[in-house]
Amino acid sequence: MRAVALCVEPSPWLDRAIQNYSHSDLHTLVPWRVPGWAPRFAPPSLKRFVSLRAAQGRGALGYPALELATRLYSRGRRDKMFQCQFALRQASSIWASRTPELRLAHHVLAPSLSARRLFAARSKAEAILLLDLPLFRTMHEDLDRAAAAHPDCKFLRRYRAPSWAIVEQECEIAMADHIVVRGRFARQELIKLGVSPDRITIVETAYQPITPNRLRAHGLLRVMLPGLAAARHGTAQLLASLETRPWLRIALRPGEGAEPESLMGHPQVSRANATTLSEVDAVVAPSLCEAYFPEVRIAAASGIPVVATMRGAGAVSHEELTIELPSAIERGLACALDALHDSDPSDHGQSVSGQLSH
């Protein structure tokens, strides 16, 4: 059976989702593909750009130059980067929709904001949406709610997907025969929208477990916040938890959008590094919005306790989490941290899960 798949950007998750159909005669469209070499004296950034784009499949002439132009335009600003990403996906879909193989395909696979034209151009093929971007309407509601609760966190109000992207995404969902998602929260929200559960498949990115090297410091609980230290990831809730817990230590990663401002200067907060994950007592992901953190998956697979909301748990199941936080995040987080602090670290958080389940 022939399958045509559009891969809009270098992405381990898209690769994995598409390879689920490797049993078919797979025709992959990779507009960003370039020859896998760069001049010897090219800068490291260009060499990395080229190495990530050495892929198998049909490329689009001139598309990598368009990508470079958008990078120069955005200059690392996340709001502009998102605008460029959405525009490139639209350009990819226009190019891919003219592929003759679409008329002969039994399966057509395409990611968010690039699928509608391909689904419309197919003949009788099964339309498979690779939902690699968050559900915009739900994310906006979550961000608006968080911005109202934390008016001092300006980045919660900084960017929203344009209206056309929301409509485009929801049209793709309606047109799809099957939807591949990255985690449990996206699956739950699609079911709320009326998508039948048997039309949804969760595919997660593969991660290698690590060997924990945790030596529990006497009286202390060391936790790591995955991802960037942004308010949408629950930093305000973590900051509030520090006020009455002198035994709590938090490792996190600063960057653009790190808030609240007082967080990084707090004496109980430190910067995360490459070895932090193996050394902490738990990973805590009180995310307010749909998010996918590699650290959560790696920790769960490595026996490191994980506390997370469903929005921050990704594809990690409820049973794999030590504690799944309720909608009242701040109160649930306080209880979870206290329970972790009082637990025996040798049980990998199993007794904590049992305590809070009763």
C-alpha cells in the first residue's frame, strides 16, 4: 500500500510517527532536504543546519534558502519564530499538494498547519493528521486563565496563534480519518471535541533512560523543573511553594520568557545543567499548558519520581507518574512536595503515590 508523507521540518517525533507506516510503500516529502555536507570552513551553525537536513526523500528547490531567510528575520525571538514556522508550513503544503503521487496514495500523512491542502488533493486515501503542534484554542484559554491569575508575568500575554491558524488546525482535525498525537492531554481534548477514541493514536519520541546518581542530601528535597523556567510551565506555583519550605531546592533553566523575575535570584533556586537530571530527587512539571518535556519521559523511564499535570506529562501514563497534579495545581503541588520530602527516597516515590491516592 502506498503512503505519501509530508515532513515539514527536522523532527524526531515526526520521523517516528511517519515510520509507523514504513510497512507501506512510503514516499516522503522533505522540502528542507539538502546534501549532507558543508564547506570545511563553514561556521558551526551552518554545519549543524546542513547536518540536520541530510534526509531521505524528495526536497524542494530553494526551500532551505527560504528557511535561512526566516531565521535572519526572527533573530531568535520566539514570537517571530512561530510566525515563520507557520508560514513555512503553509508553503510546504502548497508545494506538496502538487505531488502526483497523492492521487495514487492509500495513506496521506501531514503535520499541523500543512495538512488541509493535501487532504483535499487526495483521491480516496486515508487522511492521517500528525498533530505535532499544541491545540491552539485550548492553549489560548489556558494562557488567558494563567495571565489573569499572574498579571506580573508579561510573557503569558505575549503571543497567541493567529486566527487563521486556529481555523486551519480545526479544519484539519475535521478532515482527518485518523489523528496521531504526542500525549494524553491532546487525546483527551480531541475526544471532548467529538473525535472517536479509536481514531486517535499516541506516539511518543524515543528517549534513552539514564542511571540516577541521587544521594539524598540530609533534610533536603532537590527537584528539577523541565523545560524553560516560564510561567506557563508553573514557575509561579513553584515560587509560592518555596515560602514555607526551607528544605526545598529547585533546579531550572533560564532563558527568554523566564518568569517571575524574582525566581532566578531566590537563594533556594539554581541553574540546571547537563547532569542535573541524574542528581535530583524528583522532576516536577506543574505545567499550565500542553507541553512535552524530554526530562519527564526520561525520568519516568529511569525510576526518578515525576510529579506533573496531565498537560505536562506528555505521553507518560497516569500509572507511571508518581503523582498527577489536580486542576488546583498550587494546592496539589504543595501536598506533593511535602509527601516527597517525607518519603523514603529508596522507594522511587511509590509510597508517595500510595499515600496521596487514599
